[in-house]
Amino acid sequence: MTSEPPDTDHDPEGIAKVTGYAELCVTSNFTFLTGASHPEELVARAAELGLAAIAITDRNSLAGVVRAYSALKVLRDEARALPIRSQHRIDGCSRQEIGSPTDIDTSGGVRLPRLIVGARLVLRDCAVDFLALPTDRPAYKRLSRLLSRGKMRAEKGECHLDLADLDTGCAGMILIALPDSTRTHNAAVSPDSVQAIRHMTRRYPGHVFLGAAPRYDGSDQAWFDDCAALALRCAAPMVAVGDVLMHRAHRRPLADVLTCIREGIVIDQIGTRALPNAERRLKGAEDMARLYRRHPAAIRRTLDIAARCAFDLSELAYEYPDEDGGGPPQQRLERLARAGLARRYPQGADARVQGLLEKELHLVAELGYAAYFLTVHDIVAEARRRGILCQGRGSAANSVICYLLGITDVSPDLIGMVFERFISRHRGEPPDIDVDFEHERREEIIQWIYDRYGRERAGLCATVIHFRSRAAIREVGKVMGLSQDVTAALAGQIWGWSGDAPGRERVEELGLNPDDRRLAQTMRLIATIIGFPRHLSQHVGGFVITKGRLDELCPIGNAAMADRTCIEWDKDDIDALGILKVDILALGMLTCLRKSFDLLARHEGQALTLDTVPQEDGATYRMLTRADAVGVFQVESRAQMNFLPRMKPRTFYDLVIEVAIVRPGPIQGGMVKPYIRRRQGLEAAEPFGPALAEVTAKTLGVPLFQEQAMQIAVVGAGYTAEEADRLRRSLASFRRMGTIGEHRDRFVAGMMANGYSAEIAAACFTQIEGFADYGFPESHAAAFAMLTYVSSWLKCHHPAVFACALLNSQPMGFYAPAQIVRDVREHGVETRPICVNASAWDNTLERRADGALALRLGFRQIKGMRAEDADWIAAARGNGYPDPESLWLRAGISPAVLERLAEADAFAGQGLNRRDALWAVRAIRSPAPLPLFNDPIDGEGLREPAVTLPGMHLGEEVVEDYLSTRLTLRAHPMELLRPAIPGLTCHESLATTPVGRVTVCGLVITRQRPGTASGVVFVTLEDETGVSNIVVWPKVYERFRRAVMGGRLLKVTGRLQREGIVVHLIADQIEDLSARLSDLSHPLHEMIATGERKTDESPLRQTQRGQTRPRPLHPRDQARQLFPSRDFH
């Protein structure tokens, strides 16, 4: 190897004219736990540096390219006209640095980098990586299919590619071979690697290059010389690549932390795996030219390659499937819509509905969306053919077509439909139809979609799982050497899914020194990594279905769940590219309603559907006015229950408003209090003129819905419907950008031109501005209100049926089974315990002697119980099991299952108390009954000597009930503890207690800290008489943070507030009494094992590792296991 490089274009001074540079090798943080910058940051930095192009080349992935594409589009649209967020201003969602237009060279016009789509192909059988950069759309399709092939043959998150795959799948791509730069100077590249590069050069002549990436270890020039020589040997011209990991140098520490997380090591063990410096940041043309001063042709080739890579993501043409359904899609759609019109309006539709239909059909034809509607119609039709309840919601309920096709059930007679809220010719975005299905049967529809369209044409969207505060604290803290106790304590300071790191005050509260160098650095790293993508998961139900091959649009891979495949892009990515999806969503309430209808038909002979439930039932509305809404869809939260008595719903549209008003938009826009005051007759609606009064007539002059905001702009300010929709969508972003004045000026001028005063115009704009980004669509509220009414009617008229269905549909809703059971008992429904001779897997209904229905708890309520075991018990029951041994012999279930049944007191019907049953089942040592005709082994007899065991007191029984089933039909824990906690007021007394300071105590059943509540926490406490609403203001929360966040039994002293039947306690003092719960009893397995064990006693049950089950070390820990709460954030 000569010291003079074999490049005849040698520039020893490194000062040759730099015509530009394109970075062709960039790893974003979508190469998970490797890249240290967001794609948006990389694109913005490339623009600041004046790069000609930037290629996002993540490892075997295209997951980050759309983020870069969207960021570049924003820069292109706004760099000259609007100030872009500065490089140190953080985005609230992904916390990426966006860049500043002042750093972008605009001399001679705005010059922004081109985005090159690509991937870094890492192979199983070759040490050389290849950058694959498609030059045109056919090449992109091949790249997408290549990646799909590798992902489909691997587990979720992996991609298995071999060199042979590149042989057949890389036509039309620029391939840049990346030899292993970590090898020594004397052994730069292995013979196998040389052979692989030569093979690809022969296979794709003129398309293969050798990438020379700097080592940044002082040997770069010698390494480049080696690469140049290798390029000549392989006939692959050498090109400069930066092998970029970060957009700026300050991300180097984070890059090392990511390496440690990936490798499962701590920072002190990183050794040579650490970056030697921060040089693997994005660099400008002059810096790169200086690095490659002896090989300037390698720099120029980056521009040549960038020019050849002409493919742009905007070229992806999406076509929705056009299945053979009897003619062109538009004709079939019109035929189905008119048939639906005749079905929905047997007496004939009025002119308004017919006009809406014609308008929608015309716009759908213009935009070419007919096939989309037909696909959703086919999916819904298949669900109904299978007897699966489903219902469309969201903005799609603004469509008469969706109503006539049966996709939605919101009639245009109920709401003022604004089709532009759903589809607009000027929005540039596809429509989005959300359909809810029963959550237990949605998988049937998902698999039907795969079967009908094929996995190469259908796939679920991805969801990007980001680092949130708690995960960031645990993972970064572990890497930085913090103890598990410290990381757990720091994570415990975070509420829910917060996106913030613990502040200095939180650190000091834990007795830690925030100025400690290692801890301070750890906290900075935690703050930086929050918002970083951790991995991809599957979307809750967003399906992309294509006419052609979906794997030519985006790579498809296996999901973690069996028989599911996902694309690499999330919903924001596909929206940015104009790709349509249909959301196949799961809704537990639909499952509950279907099971309710089945139970009604079975026990009452009453056949009902969503459409045939009696409407406008006075008793149902009176029940809701009493805030009797546990389990009722959408109005069971404490905030909704507090609002119901003030709202006093009397009609269906009142429920529409109820569903929508306790939401961020109306609350932040200050609409709630004016509406209630007007509803209660305490103030009159402001007269904004007859035209605007008609828009908000149903909401008493207060705009509550997004559609109303749009109609105000149309009617009052002269906007077109499309312009009004653009106003609604842009207000939030323009408010952040600080240019909302432009919209205000146009809106006010438009209203004044229509004869309104400047004061009225300003007031209208303020109302729209307050909730345009957060307001609820009226159509969505109406769709949900239908389910609210049906579930309310069932609860009102058939409480046993509704409770049984609700329990059988868990997990869902706001309340745990314990609260559902308590509520149904308060409604006079007898609730019977789990019994081996009466229960099934599901909770069931039994007819009482007086004809009423009683609720029998099912085996599903027992922790750790399987449906398969429950089915065996029911199948072999016959005339009943006389004892545990007969159950074991006939049903063949294991002793472990028998023990769970005994712990749940399921043998009480056989005359055995809990301890006697446990003694009996622990005598059964064989995992299965002996074969027929076989004699028991000597000493293995089933019958134990009769013993007399001490009875359990009530407290012990209650604790064991909660341990085994998380609920009890015996006494409430507070009923037992109240004598030991003096000075308490029970819940049922709060309605009559004089307003003032009172003290209550109860189990925490829910905790809420809504984002709209300015840090206020709402806690629901349950005692033996009911539930109390506790309001914890921020200052009080900070004083009692640990108790509020972690307590299971709280004693609260505060000021009583009453408004009608709504009672609140404004907390002043909070005490965590969770340890008192352990006073009720010790865990049962220790009670049986007390004293010296005799030889004839059953041995204490062992775990799989041979250790007895550990008792929690602290009573508070035990309380968390016994009495868990449901917390909402």
C-alpha cells in the first residue's frame, strides 16, 4: 500500500472550491437505541449547514423517512414567510429541535436540502453493510418489498436479509458498500467482504460505490487511502459518507447512553463501545472537504449520486382497493346510498337530506373516494353478518353517505351535518372513518380483512412507543449507575404518562443532592431522551388497505401479536402522504351491550337492538340526573357525574351536549359556566344576531362543537366551508407560531363587512380560538351519546342484566368489578358468591323465588383462574360436587386450581369454610387423578385425618376475599376500621352535614389529574356507605404528594362544598392510612402455617422455585396488592 493515494484528483491543501456536499449516510433515532437525533432535527440542521441533500438511512428500515419528509416540507413552506421555532425551542410531543430560519442561508433564494429516501441494509451473512438509495419509484418499490421480505421471515422488530436477497431485489438503486471501519490498517477488509462488493458491482454495474466513513481516531487519511485502493480493486468508485449519528455535538453523551441501554451495560462498562468524540455529527461541505482533502472526487460524487436519486415520497400514489362489486365504485356507491335512503326514510326523505346526499356524492366523485366508502361498508356489513355490534364515530358521523350505508347511526335530523369537517377538497388530506367493534370480537374482523385482501395488501399502522418519564428515569438511571431504590423513588414522583423529568424540588424531597455531578448529568440525559422513539408497536386499529401491493408502498413486518402484520409508518406518517386508513377500533361498551341484549333475550324473552331500545325514557333521564351512572358509557367519570345533576338531561340532545361539554375544548374556552347558567335560567344568551343565533340555538348561544365554530366563520365572516375548516385546523399551530393576528384580522373584517360590530366579531373569534383545536365534533358526541343512552336505559330498567354484562366484559370502563358489584347491590340486586356447584366462567343470572333476577359471580372473578378450567368444572358438574376431592377426580383440574377455588371460598356451598377447604385441597398432592384401576401409592391416600381448625373472623374473610377476587360480598373494610379511626364522617352523611370542615376516610378507587385542571387532582374515596369526591388543589397535592399518588386508604380533612346533590370535599390535610388495612388480617397462608408443623399436616404450598410466597415487607405494599385503584391521567 503506497502512501500516495491512487486518486489523481489529489488536493493537498484541501482548499479546492467546494461546490457542495450531500450526506448519504445518516442514522436517525428510528434506528432504535442507536441514532441520537430525531429525523426532524437532522433535516433542519442539514438546511442550516446548506447541504445539497440528506439521506435518512436507518438500519433495515424506512420508519423515519416520512418524519424527515414532513419536516422538510414545513421548512420549505415557512422558511421565508414565517419564523420557525428556534433550535433551542422544544416541541411538546417529540421534543425535537426544529431549527431556525435565521441559520438557513437564503442568499439567492431559499436553499433547502433534498431528502433522499434510503435504508442501511445489514445482512446476516456479510460483514459489509449496503446503503440502498432508490433512484426512482420502481426502485423504491423493490426496496420496500426487500425490507418486507426480511421482516416477514423474522420476529417483530427484526429483519433477516442475506446477500442473495440483494441479488434479486436492488435493481435501480444506488448501493454504497460500507466496509467495517473498525478493522486495523493492515487488515482493512476481509476477503469475503471484497468478494461481496465485487459481486454486487458485477450484478449492478454503475450503481455500486464504496463508502468511506471517517474513523475520527487520527488515522482517517490512511483509512481513506485504503478505501480508495479497495475501490479500484472492486471497480466501485469511492464516495464520502459521514456515517452520522447526531445532528449536533451535544448529543454525544446521549449516544453513549443509548449504546449502554442497547447492550444492557452501565456507563462504566462501555469501554471501546463509547464514541471517541462528537465528530459523528452532521457536517457541512467545507468540513467534509477538509476531511477528504486528499480525495475531493469522493465529495463530488455525493452530489452526483444525489442527482441520480430523484425519487421523492410525494410520488407514492395510493389507490384504495376497488373490489369487483357490480360496476364502477362510484356507481355502486350511489346505488347503495339510494337504497339506504329508502331504508332509512321509508316515507321519503325531505329536500334537505336529499340535497346533502347529492352534495356529498358529487364531492366524493370529484376526489375519487368512492372505493374507500365501499371498503368500509363491506367491513361493517361483514361484522353485522357475524352478529358483531359496530358503530362508526368521529367526523364520519357528519356524512349522510355514512349514515345511509349503515356505517354510522347519526341521523341528519339529529345534528347539523357539516360534511367539510369530514372531507374537504382543499384540505389535502384523506378522510378518516373510525368504526368501533366489540372489543372481544374485533379480532375476527381484523383476520377477515387479512383473509379478504391478503397480507401483501393490508396491514395495521404502527404506533411509535416513545420514552416517557418513568421509563426514561429507570433506563437512564440504571445506565448511569443509580441504585434501583433511587430510580424507583424518582419514577414514583411522576404522575401517569408524564412527559417531564423530575424537577429539582422533587429530587431534594427524596434526600438527594441535585448538584451531584453524576446525578445532575443523569437528569439532563433523562430530559433529553424523553420523547425519543423506543420501538414500534401496532396501532390500536388503523388499517391501510391498498389496491396494489402494500409492501411496495411501505415495508410490512410481523407484529408481536400472532397473525398480525404492521407497516412501519404511524397514522401521522400516512396522513402526510395522503394514504387512507380505516380505524378498526375496539370498544368495550359494545361488547357489554351485545351481552346485555343476549341476557335479556335469554332471561326475559325480550329481543332488543341498538335501534329498538325505547327512546326518550323519562325514568332513564331521572336516573342520570341523580348522577346514578356507574358503568354508563362516557358519563361515569367523577367529573361527568358531578355535571349530570347540574345539566339535568331530559332529551337525547342533552346527552350529546353532556358527552361533549366535559372536555378540554369547552373547559379551556370558558364555555361550561355560561352554558349551565343559561340552562338554569340565570343569564340570557348574548344576542349576536339571528343568523349566528341559529347556529348556536341548540347550545344556548354557546359554541360547544367544532362544527359550530366552522359555521360561525361561514355565516358570520363570509368564509367558505373549506376555508372555515382550514381556520379550525390551523388555529392551534398558528397560536404557537405567534401569528394568529392574521386570522383574527380577516375574521373580524369579514364579520364587520356582514354588519356585525367589532365587539361582537372579536367575541366570536375569541370563542372559536378557545377550543378550535380541542373542541369535540358534534357528530362524534352524537355517536357516543347513542351508546350513553342505551347503556343508561339498561342500567335503569335491567340493573342485574347490565351489571352481569359489564362484569363479563372486563377489563373496560372507569370502575373495577368491586365498585360494579357494590353499585348493583345498592340497586337491590341480590349478588351470590362464587360456587363450584353453581358458577360458570362468566357471571350469570339466576331466577329468584320472587321472580327477580339475582347475579351469580363467575369463576372469571378469581385471580389466576383460566376459562379452560372453569369449562371443565361446569362440564363435569352433573348433580354437583359433594367435596373438593370429587371435583378433582371428575373435572381433572390441578391442585393449584383447587387451591385458588378454596382461597376464593368457592366450596362454601359444600359446607366447608375457607380454612377447611384449603386443608382438604392441600391434601391432594398429585397433579392429576390416578389412572383407572391403579391403586394409590402407599402413603398417598387422599383422606386426611379430621381436624378442627379455628374459624376466621370477619376481617380475615374480607382480606382473603380481596386477595382472591379483588371484591367482597361481606363487610366493607371501612366498616371494620371505622371504630379505630375516630372523628370520621361517612359519605351518606355529607349531603346533610353542615358546610364546614369535615374528615372522611375511604379506599381510593380512582385518581384523576386531567390536563385541563391546571394540576388539580380528583380522588374518589369509597366507604361502606358510598363514594366521596375529593378535590386536591396543586399546593395541597405538593404537600401530600406521596399519599395522593400511592395511598390506598386515605384520611382527608377539608372544607365541604355542596351544589344541589353534588358534594365535594376540598382537601386541606391528607393522611395515608394504608398500613391500617393490614390490621384487618395477615395473609391466610401464614395463618395456616403458624406453629410447629406436624408430620401428618399438609405441607405449605411451594412456588415453582421452591420458595414460599413472600409476604410484602411493608403494610403499604400489601395494601397496594389488596386494594388497587384505577388511575387516569
